Amino acid sequence: MAIPKLRSGSYFPDWLLERRRRAERALTTVVATCYLLGVSTRRMEKLVESLGITRLSRSQVSVMARELDEQVQAFRTRPLDAGPYTFLASHVRATPVVAHHSAGRHRCGLLTGHRSQADPSRDPVRDGSGAATFSRSPCGGVHLGDSSRIRSEPVMVISADDSVVEAAAAAIYAGEVAILRRLLAEHLWLATARIGDTAPNGMSRTLLHVATDWPGHFPDIAATVAALVEAGADVNARFRGPHEETPLHWAASSGDVEALDALLEAGSDIEAPGAVLGGGAPIADAWGFKQWRAASRLVERGARTTLVDAATIGLLDRVEAYFTATAAPTPEEVTRAFWGACHGGRLAISEYLFHRGADLNWVPPWENLTPLDAAIRDGADELVRWLRERGATSAATPRR
């Protein structure tokens, strides 16, 4: 078949194809923008179907987004002595954008100005010199001065069945830290994303919660925590739902001492409130779920103990110290501590608190169990006999 070709030096009117090229560029722009915003390939296919395209593979998305990658790389490697450049003001904090598959990058307040090389040893906040120092952020932006002053916040709430989230969770459960690091590098939103939904009564958590979730003790958990923190994960992020536990609360309730240590080394707040039991610190979750090793480790790491904490864990010296203090515990505090001591099977402390006015048959608001029921559940036979000798009853026993 003879195919007409242009002769050397001949003219072809390129403008004849310009209209089609504009349409092609528009499609490429749409796909690249969706790629930047973190839209999944599955949802992107539905989008392009409306443009008359029946199928769009992951490889085709990558090819179309390659131009965007080149622009990002050029931005990240630009010389610092040129300008003008946009830069962050020191008072600016990241603003969360709560939407499923919404912008998967940190949205920052921006100012425009000239960016110059500065002495990295000088901090304008510390020495008042006014010479701004800069450090590159993982997403190619810059931080002003000490980068620890600007805290990135979650910018995405994403479904738990998202393919990237599922791959990250699988890597965490298997201890595949190399795979997790690759996913974090490829998806800059992942470390700070919240996993769940944005409904009024919805729940969401972070990948650090995934790493410390029940039953915990996942392989190479310390390296997993380190990888997530290095990628920008907030060690004090809260679960959103019926409680507000941090990853440290979850590690404590799972008895995962290795994860607990890793989180504390990364800066977790050992006194953060939010426990399931009474909204207390992580130590409350540790004894609430009878994770005695985790509770002891938290005490070793400097956790403060309330009267209830000390009684439940079995720290008699700390319990006694409360009664020698200027302000003695209230009857309610004594009774709560007594219940905790029975929950922990602590006979000596139970006896000590009983003689200081504890209610023998008090039932807490979190579960329908008397101190006797709690001791029976714990299998503390000697304590059970002692309680019954003093007239303790079960919550199942009809009251007269």
C-alpha cells in the first residue's frame, strides 16, 4: 500500500492537528492533576470514561504524569541563590483538608520573596539575627529556621480499602520495612493520612495506630515506627471516634513494649490523656487490659501514677504515699483504687484500702463487676476468699 510522505523541504500545516493536540494535552493535564491529588486508578478510569476512554492502565497514568514528575524534580533541585522564590513564614502551620482522596500534599500558607543562601548555624528565632535559614521539606518545599517548629498535620482522610493503604498495612503486619519505606517515598501523603471516614459519627486513625493495633507485636516494629516518624507521622496523633487514644495508648493496651519504647524514643507524650478507661494516660490502658509488662515499663520510663494506677499495678509504696500527703484521697478515689487493686489481684493493697474506707461492693460505670467479680475474673483465689470473708458480693447477686 502506497503511503504518501512529505518530500524533503516541503511544508506541512501543523495547525491542522492543533485542535486534536489541545484535546490530548487537556486529557494529559486531567490525568496528571488526578495523580497529584492522589485519586486512585480505579476512580480515574471512571473519570476518563466520561471523556470517551474505555480503559486507562496504571502504566498509562505514569506515562502521562511523567511531565509532572519532571517539574517536581526541577523544583526540588533548583539553586538556592536564585530567586524570587516562595517561602514559608514562621507563624504558618499546615491546614488539614478533610476529604476522601483530596489533595495529598501539605497545604501551606505562602509568602513570596527572595530566597538566599544563609548560614545554617544561625537561627533567627534563637539569636534574633533576622537571617532566615532554610531546610528542604520532603515535598520539595522549605521550612523557615528550625523545621521542628512547623508541624505538619494530616491533609487526607482516606478509605481503609484504598490499595495504597492496604499495601502499607500489609507491610506493617509482615515487618517489611523496606516495602513500607518505598510506599512512603512514593506517596508523600501516606505517613500523615488518616484512615477511615469523615462522617459525623465516623472513625479514623493513622498508620502508627495500625502499627500498634491489637494484637500488636508485629515483626521489626521499632524500625516500622522509625520509618513512619521519619516520613512525617505524628506520634501523638489521636484516634477519632468514641475515644481519643494515641498510638502509645494502643501499644500499651496491646502490651507491645518494643513499640512502646520506639514511640517514646520518637517523642510520644507519656502523659497524653484519652484512654478508654476514664480518659487517662497510656498507663491506664495498660492496666485496664492487664498488660502488666507495659504498665511497669511506662513507670520505668517516668510515667506518673494516680492512686488508681498505683493500686492496680501493685505499687504499695506509692499508694501509702497518697495517704501521707497533705491532701488525703477522697472516699470515691479510695473506692476506685480498691476496685483497681482487686482487678489486678493485689491482696495487700486491697486490704490496705479496705481499712481506709473503700466500698466493698462498688460497681464502676465502665463494666458491671464488683471488686469480687473482678478478683474472680483475675483468678486471684486468695483475694477472692478474703473478700468473701468480709461480705463481698457479686453484681449478679440480687440486692435486698
